[in-house]
Amino acid sequence: MKDCIIVGGGPAGLTTALYLARFLRSVMVFDAEEGRARMIPETHNLSPFPDGISGRALLDRMRSHAELYGAEIITETVSTVEKKDDVFHVTTDYRVEVAHNIIFASGVVNRRPPLSSSSHDQGLKRGLIRYCPVCDAYEIRGKRVAVLGNGAHGFAEARFLRDYSPTVTLVPPDGSRAKAKDGIGVLESPMKSLALSDAHVIVTLEGGETRHFDTLYVALGTTACSDLADRLGVHLSEDRCVVSDAKQKTSIERVYAIGDVTDGLDQIASAMGQAALAATAIHNDLPRRILG
């Protein structure tokens, strides 16, 4: 019987594991290794790393840190989480583990642009494809920026980026036309296709003309990985994020949610702060450990 099982091994889940392990609690993390943080080419928003660090390197450091204090981290995908006789049963293809507390740190999935997986991943590595203006708008100062998005959400992201570049163009993925406003450019005709060269994002219009950009921000939204929480009966918001309180507690007792799967600022620093809150709440609610 574990004190806590964490579903998700991103920055949120690994930070919680570190805290609980140092609280002398037994903790296990199930990590499918499919989270968004693993795809980050380099982040400069974390103050301990002024020269930047890749998402993969960051996660490797965080995993080693948590394991140093006794956290168990298992590379498996959770298929079900059930509550039986007041105990949580977590099932993968290879095992069933039980715990007093559950934390969902399962994140979200980006809705991707119309590109092949290989082209998308290469574009992400080269900085041609980006998803988070809060994370890296600083890196695109003065460049020609395209924003792939519709309606109010697309314009909101374009307006945010307009502070960093005089050339920001909204590109509706559904072929619709948008009106220029707030200094945001629009295409002369609807987009027909999207492609990447070694150095540019190439948008081909229906008339055959092409437009070249230095980077493309994808503003198509995300899908919360909340199916496991939903099947357990946890309350979700309209956009299927897990609803939690100030201590990251959900609608079910001893079930917590942290990181991007909750409705908040999708940032590593924010996720780590939520992790500290959840871990401390769990520790305080568990029976005291009396050392002889």
C-alpha cells in the first residue's frame, strides 16, 4: 500500500514525488513519457538554468532527484484508476498498485497543425513551430510570425505576440477570412496548405501565392488528458480540465490534480508550485510517522 500514486511524470508529478519522498512517504509515479515538457527544445524561463535547458534534460534531472530520496518511477501507462473499499487501485498492462491518495498530473495534448509527425517534430526542434508565447515569445523578437488559429482565441494570441514583433499574421486553419485589427495582419486569401523549409514556414494560399514566415505559433488549443479522472467520477470543467481547490483537492476525497490538466497557467513553474501544495496537503492529512 503506497501513501500516494501519481499519474504523470512531468514537472508537476516529479516535483510532488520529490516532496513526498522527502516527507518520508511512500510514493510511486507512473510515467508514459508522452508529456509536452519532453518535447521542449530549450526553455529559458527557469531561473536555475540561465543558459536554457531542454525538456528532456530537465525531466531526467528531476527524475533522478526524486529517485535519490526513494520515489519509485515506473515507465508504464495507466489504464484505469478505481476506488474499492476506500482504497485506490491503479492498473497498467503489467501490474495493479494500491494507494491511499491519487494525484492526476496527466497534462494535456496540443492540437497540432496539418503537418506530418516527422515534419512537425523537426520544425519544433528548429523553432519553426511553437506553442507557448508565454514561454518563448522573447526568442522571436522582430521576426515574421504567423499564428495558426481561429476567432477570438487566435486574435488573443496574435495580440500577445504583437508586443514582440511588428509582423504578426493570423492564419485561420479552416480557410475562413479574418479582418485585420490591432496591427494584426491577415492573409489575402484562405490558406490551402502548410509546409516547412529548412528556415521558413511556407503558407500556400488558394490562389497559388505563397507567404513565408520565420516561425508559426499554433493556437488551436489543447485537449486535457482527464479521461481517467472522469471515469473515477472527479468533477471536470466545461473544457474537461480537472477542477481543484486551493490545495489541489478535487471533488473526491484524497484525489488531487496538478499541472496542465487543471485549468490554469500552463507553465512549469506554476505546475511545480501546485505540486508543493498537493504534496504538503497529503502529508498533513496522512497519519503521523513516529520514529523510534
